Amino acid sequence: MGKVDENKQMKLDALYRSAYDLFIEQGIEKTSISDIAKRAGVAKGTFYLYFTDKYELRDHLIARTAGKLFLAAWQALEASPVSTFEDRIIFIVDYILERMQENKQMLRFISKNLSWGIFRQAILSSDDETEISIMELYRTRLLENPTVRLRAPETMMFLIIELASSTSYSTILENDPISFEELKPYLNESIRAIIQNHEIK
């Protein structure tokens, strides 16, 4: 990476960091592009070199944060003895939700906004090598499992992500309607049902 590219990456990273902090501190609606640029130490015009508005930045930030979580979950999975396809998917979901339980600020930021559409679109349109490798990992190592044949694998992942993110929010933050620990067996059972419904027998 040349000096110009390094400088661009540093500015982009600064925008991501400042936006994440501000979105968590005061929410996206109360955060202006000027606030983000000022905290990042860049000119307001620099913001528009990377993003059209703060909502596009939010979507990329969600995908980036979720992508890092997914990568950490994958690394933990690779070091574990879990071997069946269903158990591997559940391991990843459990790992991610447990990290969110440990970091409720991250949960508040990601879970209310996370959707398969945002996650997929931001990763596919990103130039960030880490995010591209996560998408490749998802496609080639997770879904193209030689022991399992799936119909509509992206629909399956969409259903799992939407289910896990929407149900985890109130259970982790407010124990409503039950605690996350009580919910987990039901969530895992539902994920297994979704997977089985997409398996080609």
C-alpha cells in the first residue's frame, strides 16, 4: 500500500471510529456529518469522498462491525471440535450473541439496524480486503459444505440473521419476555428448523 492509499485508509478509519462513538453516545439522528468529520480530524468535504450521507456510513459501519464479529466467531469455530453443519451455524450465532451480551452498547448499535440486506450490500460494495474475505469465507467455507446440499442458502441465512438479531435485542437488554439464557434453546431449535427446511434430502 502506497503513502496516498495509507493516508486514505487512515482517514476512512478515523471516520468509522468517530461515527461509531458518536452514534453510540448520542444516536444517529442527533449526530451530524460535521460532528463526525470534526471528531475524525478531517474536513467535512473529506466525508463525501467516502460516503453520500451518514446513513450510508452507518450501513458500512454495521457491516464492518458485524463482519469483525463473524470473523472472530469463525476463528473460534475453527479451534473447536464442532463438526456438523447445523452445530457450526449455531456455534457462530451463539458466539456473536454472547459477544453482544458482553458489549451492550455494540448490541444497541448493531442489532436494531442489522439486516441481511445491509450486511450483504455493504460487504459486496466494499473495497476493504477484510470484509471481502469474510464474504468469501461465508460462501466457500460455510455454505458450500460438501456434506450438506442447500436450496436457497442466502434465504436461509437471511432468515437466521433476522431471527437472531430481532429476538436477541429485548431479551439481552431487558430480559423481555424472558432472559437470553432461557431464550437460547428455543432460538437454537428454530435455527435448526430453518436449516432443515433448506436442506435438499
